[in-house]
Amino acid sequence: MDVRKNPVYLTNHARDRMCERMGIRDPSRMDALAFDAYRFGKSKMQLMKSERGIIEEKEQEYGDSVILIYRGFCYVFTENNGLKTVYKNDRVRS
């Protein structure tokens, strides 16, 4: 979805996970990072075949979500640009 028409937003769960897993406590920093991840994160098709495993695992878990890799983390977005959660990603560099 176009972020100009449907801006990126964070669920409370995503904010909790960013605090817990990334050590970020500033809400504006969370918003900016989620937006950057949505804009610049790599999708499964942009990764080498050998690197796609983490996204494929999360696709099984989260179904129709948009899953992107950005700066060492795996971001799981809803189909309408809401960040659901964030996971540490040690497998793929981006």
C-alpha cells in the first residue's frame, strides 16, 4: 500500500517489542525506524534464495503480512501498513 495514502503506524505490541528487542524507548524514534523499514527494507524477492528462510518462516506464522528485513531486524507489517512486531535477524544482513 502507498504510504502517502495509508501511513505506517505501530501497534502497541510492536512498540513493546521495539523497546524489548531493540532497546528503543523514544516513540518518535520508533515511528521513524518503522517508516524507514517499510520504505527501505528488503522483501523476500530482493534477497538471495539462501537468505529467504527467516521471511518464509514468518510468512508461515503471520499469513498475509508484509515481512521486510532492515538493519538486522525482521519487521512484520499488516496489509494496511501497521507494524505488528519486530524480530532480531542474525541470518541476513541488510
